[in-house]
Amino acid sequence: MSDVQPEDRLYFRQLLAGRDVAADDPLARQMVNFIYLIGDRQTGEAVVVDPAYDPAGIVAVAEADGMKLTGALATHYHPDHVGGEMMGYELKGVAELLEHVSVPIHVQKPEADLVTKVTGLVDADLVTHDSGDTVQVGEIEIELIHTPGHTPGSQCFLVENCLVAGDTLFLDGCGRTDLPGGDPRELYLSLTQRLAKVPDEAVLFPGHLYSPEPSQSMGETRGRNVVFRPQTEEQWMMMFGR
């Protein structure tokens, strides 16, 4: 469980499913999803990113820290991030979260129908966004960056030099593009153009623990991650296009 404070006011928790929450869930231990809590320590408000597997446990972590959840952010619609049926398992997620707290679920517009289909939520439960929109949590501003490729409405969250990237970008590798809605060309553009604004000193926080470390700088990632090796779109498509 990582607690990173680039500034004292920022509340930022990285929780590992299968360890910090949902500790008795074998699927959570296999999938090694990260869940994030982001908020304002002074106001006591926080949002949760990708509250899958154990919404009650996530709420309990926030409350133990003196924080009240005021929203949820979905990086994308896959059930291991927002809940729903996956591989014959029914995963808890945003629908069960709303049984504990009444909060809006923030998604990119292209992902809204997919989130409702997978989770059983209705349109009224969602707040839809365009890239560049911000979500305010107390005095903490979170920028939403639309990064399609893994899914049509995948999004990353930039807050005080921390990039919460979901399955768009890992420390090693990136999200798959061979699942429904995946698009390798869009993912190339997301990694090389849409995320180009994120500085090298920013810290990357991925959607899964697929590397020994839970986070690293964007500079390290750009220097080491093979997905940044191609110099052109054509080279990218040869290496990573389906």
C-alpha cells in the first residue's frame, strides 16, 4: 500500500487488490489490479479510481484515513476495473460502491455505454467527459486525458505530477489492443501524442502490478519500456499491431 504526497495537501493512496483490499479473493490476487484514492487532506474529500473487487473495503480504507468519498473515476470499462462478469466470475465494482456511497461515476463519453452495459448502472449514475476536463476534489484538480487504444474511452488522470494510467501504459508494456474496441493505431497516438504533455519527472502509476516496482517516473518508462522504441507509426504497427 503506497502513500505518495508530492504536496502535503494531496491525499494519494495506491491499493493492491488481493493484498490491501479483497485479500481473500484468489482472482484479485491473480489479476493484481491497482485501485487509487485521490483527495484533499484539508477538506477530507476523495475520489476512488477503479473500485473493483472490494468496494466496502475501499470505503473503509478511505474512512480510516478520515476521508469521505465524493466520486469515482473509471479508467475504462473492463470488469476488473469497474465490476461485472469476467471469465465466469461476477466482480464487484462501481454498482456495489453506490450501495455504500452516493457518488457520481466519471467516464469518458465513448466509454459510457460500455460501462452501463458491463456494470448494470444507468446513464444517470455517470458523468461523461471530454479529454482535458477536470474533476475537482476539494482544492485538488485532476485532469482527465482521453487515451483510446486499449478501449475506445480509456482515460488517464494527471494530478500534481502523478499519472494514473489504468491499462493505457504500464511500467513495462502497455494495454492489449486485441480485445473488443482495441485499436493499436489509437494506442500509438495516445502514448506518443496524447500523453506527450506529461513531463518526464511525473510518476507513472499503472492499473496493474506487472513489474517488480509499483511506480516509476515517466522518464524511466520512456527510456526503458519497449513500447517507446518504435520511431514511427509504421514501426509501431509492425511491432504491436494485430
